[in-house]
Amino acid sequence: PSSYNVYEVKQEPQDNEQRLVPKPLNGSRLAAPSFQTSYDVYDVGHCYIVRMVDTIEKLQIESSPSPVACVTPKDTFPPVAPKGLSAVGSEGSVSLIWEPNNDKDLAGYLVLRGEAPGEKLQTLVEAPIRETTYRDTRVRPGVRYVYAVVAVDNAKPANQSLESNRVEEAAK
């Protein structure tokens, strides 16, 4: 029965010539022309060909390559939602703290706020912050605010986590 080998084809950036990587990506010949791989880097193209392999009296013969198939993996996986958000009101400010997120492609956090009951929250920071604390000084004393935090990653466009737990607090 025929089997299959999958090869990655490298394309040099300065020309359009494609170069075959000499070793098949599959460890052993495949029984079907199906192969899965994972990527550590996104937004970089990868091109592949498949060759059928027949064995004739212990001699392995590969077919001509299939047409080139290319894929550019995209990061569509949001970070984990921040946990443990808590707030403390003080004179003229509300201080927030939450647990750090361990996603390796974390760009930072967006702090959200709205007046209670907090049906719609607005972003308080222009760009993601790396700290796991935030001091909101743009508050009115006695007004109750609802806060949440979301994590964003480095993907283009960035993936955003679900909201953290919501907390409600007022400045004094």
C-alpha cells in the first residue's frame, strides 16, 4: 500500500524560489495524506507539499510533489480572564489590585469602570498596562463605581479575555 511524506517548503524572502526541507516533517510514513502540526509563532506563513511513497522490492520511490499548500496561522486565542480583583476606596481615589496573568503572550491589562450599577463599563487606560494594580484618581467622592479588568495579548489585532470579577467601590 502507498504511504505519504509531508515536507515543508521554504520560500526565500529575496526571491520566489521555493526550497524543499530535505527531511519529512512526519516521523514515519503516513498511511493517509493527512498531517497535523502546531505552531509556536503566529502570522508567519508555512508552505507544504506531500509526496506519495511506494515500496517496490524494498526500494522506496517517492512521487512528484503535490501542489504547494500554504497556511499562515493566526492567534485567535484570548488570554485567561484576570482573577481576584479587589478595590479599596480612599480620599480622592479608588485603588485596584488583581492576580497576575501567566499567559506568555500577555500584552497587559485594560481597566474598565462605570458608575453603579455598572451596566456599561468604559476603558480607563489608553494602552494596556503591565502592572497588576491601578489607582483611579478621576473619581467623585461618594459616587459608587463598578470596576473590572480584562487581559489582552500581543496578537494583531489583540485578543481580549473575558472580564474579571466586578467590584464596586467609592472614593471618600
